[in-house]
Amino acid sequence: MIEHEYTFRVMYSETDQMGTVHHSNYPKYYETARWELFRSIGLSYQSIEEMGYMLPVVDMKFKFLKTTQYDAILKVRTRLKAIKGPRIWFTYEIYNEKNELINSAETGLAFVKKSNWKPCIIPEFVSAQIEKHNVQKIINA
């Protein structure tokens, strides 16, 4: 399984009137964490686009467990869960400074050709990088 940890600080602009991180920020946190995972295995989103592919999100599920505030340092643990055909799934967990789980999520994305937005199987250059860094087989899980 490919796993990556990404740490960041909550910005004031990400909080709401209640003083907690607004729920709309979590998709941004997870997107950044997902691309940091890809970057850690030698793939950038820019390189995927340059090769003619896009990865739109097609499914998101979140579970809010605890709140967090401005200036908190959070850690996102991202895992590449599975790949099947054009789809790729990731799971996420966000931990606070006390190492308490505050949010968990799963996203599903689909590889599409940039030229026509038609779904396509995972490009070979992507699957090769995943296989190179994978601890256990996830493709076609």
C-alpha cells in the first residue's frame, strides 16, 4: 500500500464564526495531500496533465469526528486504496497535535483523456510508478 503523510497549519481564513475549521476546507486539504502522495512517488499532477490526462473527483465521503481551530498543526495520512479500470480511490485520516483522529474521508477519481474527457484505464507511466513504490498489489483490487 502506498501511504504518505502531509503536515500543515490551519490558517485563520479557514475558520468560521464558531472558531473552527469550516467543513468546506477538507476537500482542499485532501486534494493537497493526494498530490503530495503522488509527488512522493515521482508523479506531479502537472506531468499527468502534460501527458494528456486529467483526474476529476467523482466521489467524496467525509466523517467529521472532532473540531479543530486556527493555528492547529494537522497531519493527513493518505493511502492509495485501489485502482480498477479508470477509477482510483484514496483514503485519508486527519490527526491533530494530540494524535487524535478528527476527520476521515475517501475520494474516488477517474482518469480521463484531456482531449475528450472520456474515461480511460490508468496510463502506463502512472501504473509503473505506483507499482515501483507499492508494498502490496492494489491495481485491479
